[in-house]
Amino acid sequence: MAASQHESEHPKKAFGWAARDSTGFLSPFNFSRRETGEKDVTLKILYCGICHTDLHLSRNDFGVSIYPLVPGHEIVGEVTEVGSKVEKFKIGDKVGVGTMVDSCRSCQSCVDNLESYCPKKIPTYGFKNVDGTTTYGGFSDTMVAHEDFVIRIPHGLPLDAAAPLLCAGITVYSPLRYFGLDKPGLHLAVVGLGGLGHLAVKFAKAFGAKVTVVSTSPHKKKEALENLGADSFVISTDQDQMQGVIGTMDGIIDTISADHPLLHLLGMLKSHGKLVLVGAVAKLELPVFPLIMGRKIVAGSSVGGLKETQEMIDFAAEHNVKAEIEVIPVDYINTAMDRLYKADVKYRFVIDIGNTLKSSS
């Protein structure tokens, strides 16, 4: 599907990198943004994280991509202009934009500050906006967003390491809060030690939990225990190790985004334990008997709403929770995407937009 013809009506010139087709190959792209409306904030983008969703949508893995597609929904920058009725921000503020830029404002989810579950929410990129134009993401030099969908970045939080918190961070923080897994003394497991998993470990430890990392990769043990602060490490393919943790977990955050068995994870839970899936996997086989015998819960969770995202990033600043990142120049994007596909990153790529994105126009 081609981009909307309305694009040319937008007066603000913008520049970024876009995928043109399902190869996912990204290249320089001139486009436009809307003028700053009375409740809008315009920001100069300084950093943008690369999420697995960016890879999927660039390559049309979900079958819904609109090209040209400018990915990026872990956006951090500096306010350059505010609309006449903006109350929350001023020029020079450090701010972020996450996975969505609008919602209906009136459904029960929106009323409950859970805009992420609004059926009419507008994702940050690759989606039709209310004016018929396509939303473009943070692999670009500038952004315009309604002030209600802009997050204040607290002082003391490095801007580059803050970027992944706007998607990966809130994706693991939100279920820890919602499912009551934020209490000191609980024993939690984090399955998978990637972009989501490493932040789940950090937030769980900040809440005072005992944390066990479950992974198929023995080489990640030292990193998990010494650098990320996990209390123990279990190889999921080692039957003896898995046997040793049966019935010991109050909750599990499962970050795996590929097919994998759930039976052994359910076995790790205590009675009334909760297994929360946050990895974007299409389908899993669910064994019911272990649920019935232990009154266990299997749940899913997406990113939180705007209020909770602000709460998360304030908590991160207070407890020194930040993403482990590899900062890259913009012309490294395609290599980074290939490496992400192979899980060759510790633990999140962040593009240095401010210093390396140069317009070719």
C-alpha cells in the first residue's frame, strides 16, 4: 500500500530512514510532519531505540505494513516548539514518545488511563492517523505529538539509555505492577534475557524481588548474575536444573517471542502463581491440567498507558534502572536490523539520531 496523498499537505519538512517494501531495507527518506497544533509538542529527536516490532513491521511479518514505513517508537528528544494551549511542556524540555500517539479518549480503557488497550489507538508509525495521513516513527529528525502522548524524561536519566524504556521498559514494568508482582520478597522468574528480559530483571530487583533468569544460553549466566543483579540462573534445557525450581516461583515474566513449550514454566509456579506472556509470539500450546491443579494463571500484557509510562520512567530514574545499550550511527541501521534478527545485541540498539542523521535534501 502506498503512502497517502495527504502527506504533501503537511507543511513541515522532515527527514528519516524508511523501508520501501517487505525486504525491510531502510534508506534515506524525505517526508513531512504536520504543523504544531494548539495542544501539540514538536521535538527534535536525539535518540531512538530499535525494537523487535520495528524489524517485524519493516519486513511486513504481520501483513499490515504501509510503505514507505519509518519505524521507531522508543523516541527521546528535546522540545523545540509548543502549541498555544500546551500546559505540560516548554521549549528545551527533554521528552519521549512511545508506542502510540493518539487514542479515542472516551472508551473505558482510555478513561482508566490504559490507552494502550484502546481499540482506536493510533500507533506511532505505520498506521492511518485521524486526518488520513500515515504516522511516521522515530528513525527521523523531528516529531509532532499531542502533549498527552508525550513523556517527561527526568533529570539524571541518560537520554540514550532512557529510549528503550518507552517500549521495552513499560512492557515489563506494567505486568509486574498490574499482577501484584512488585512486592518485596517475591520470587520471580524472567524467561529470556534480551531487550525485554534484561529490563524485567532490573525492575523486579528494584521492587525487591528475588529473581531467577531462565535461558537456553549458558553463556549468559555470568552477565545475568554479575552485571544485571539476578540471584540465580537456570538453563531451561537442563532437566535437573528445571527440576530444582519446580513449585518455587510466585510469578514469571516470559519475554520469548518465538514458539516454546509452556509446560515446564507452569511447573515452576507455586499454587496461585502467574505466568505473564509479553513476547510477541503468534501461538502457543497451553497445557490446562497444571493450571487446574494449582489454580495458576496464564496472562498476556502489552505496554502500559501514558500515566503508568510516566510513573515507570520516574521510578527508573529514582532507582537507576536503565537499558543496557549499543549506540549506533544511523547508517548502521540495516546491519543492526540483521544483527537483531540473529539476537546479536546486548541488549538494545539505540540510534544516535541527533549526531548522525544528516539530511540529503
